[in-house]
Amino acid sequence: MLVAKEVCKSYHGYKILKQIHLSIHAGEMVAIMGPSGAGKTTLLHLLSTLDRPDSGSLTMDGIDLIELKGSGLATFRNKKIGFVFQFHNLLPEFTLFENICIPGYIGFLSKKEVAQRAADLLALLGISHRKNHLPEAVSGGERQRAAIARALINSPSIIFADEPSGNLDAKNAEMLHALFLDLSKRLKQTFVLVTHNQSLATIADRILLLEDGILQSAKTAAGNGKAYHAP
């Protein structure tokens, strides 16, 4: 569903990504790992349309992502892509329920449909009892669950997550990892995760290693029984 070919990116003359080739299949969970400064977040930003490559091609469901611009890009991103970041990025003046609903309202879905979808996600993620709380009034794990619900509200084709458990304690991180695995299996949701957390990486279908701007190798995630496939 997502294909990158010969993708390159430089900043101030320094090559961050060098000839990246990558394919992501529908329903797959892929973890991108590597040392700090390897270009993992840069790659995630390019794949998720938050930034543009200097050269190469990017397509999702046959659509040329590089050609999308302005309102066309914003609409595509709203309907097709979900984001989960290390810091939840919830708007502090809105309740969890309202934060979750916002992308649906932006996508011009009916208020009734958005409200029902938000309620279903709150129940699925175990935070219905927090729906009317402001972000500052709930735990870090609950805030991150709300951020995941917000990412899922428009039923995106793919979710990109940048160090999603990096700001959580060990217990909440483990719960979040189990949640990702459950969503992957239950909803057949496609995930691309950037992480330093080996525990999170090992639940993925594939682990891709990025070093010095190059995808050096890929490994089968431990314990999932799936064969290794080169990116």
C-alpha cells in the first residue's frame, strides 16, 4: 500500500537519507529502529507527508504523494493517515472526547457519526470514564490512548507513530505495546513505528534497521513466526 523508491533527503548539505527503498503492506506492523541521528524520524515524516523528499518517489494506494499539495494534501492526510507522537499533542483546552472528535469534524463527517465513532474508540481503548476530562486531569497512559483514538477516528489506511511509548513509564509502555498489537490484529490496522524500545519492536511483523541514512537490513520480529522479507 505504501512504496518508497530511491528517496533521498538532505539538510544544509548533509545527507540524512540515501536512496531509501521501502514497501509497506496493508495490515502490516513495521518497526523502524536505529541509533540516534540515523534519520528515523526524518523517514517517518517523509512517508507520512509531513515533509517532502529531495528526490525519489512515494506512493500510497497508487496515489503519488509528492504531487499532492495544499488542500488536496491536507484532505488526503486527514482521511488516510493517523499520527501518534511521543508527546500526545492533545489540545489542553478540550476534553479527551473533544480532542478525539476534531479530525472527524475537520473531515466534514456528521457530528452524530463522529460522536459514535469516538464513543466506540473510547470504549475500545478503556478510557470511556475519562471522556469529559481535560488532558491535564488524566494519566500519561490515558493521554496517549486518547491520542491513539484521535489517530483512528477517521479509519485511516495507515498510522505512523514516532516513539509512542517514549514518554511513558515501563508499565504504561507495556500496556501501550499490547494495545498496538491488539489493534493490529483486531482492526487489521497498518502501523509504521519509529522506536528505540526493543519490546515494542518485537511485536511488529518486521524490524527495519536504519543506519547513516541507509536501510541496512531487516529482521523478523521475535516470536511472530513470520518470514524475513527485505524492504
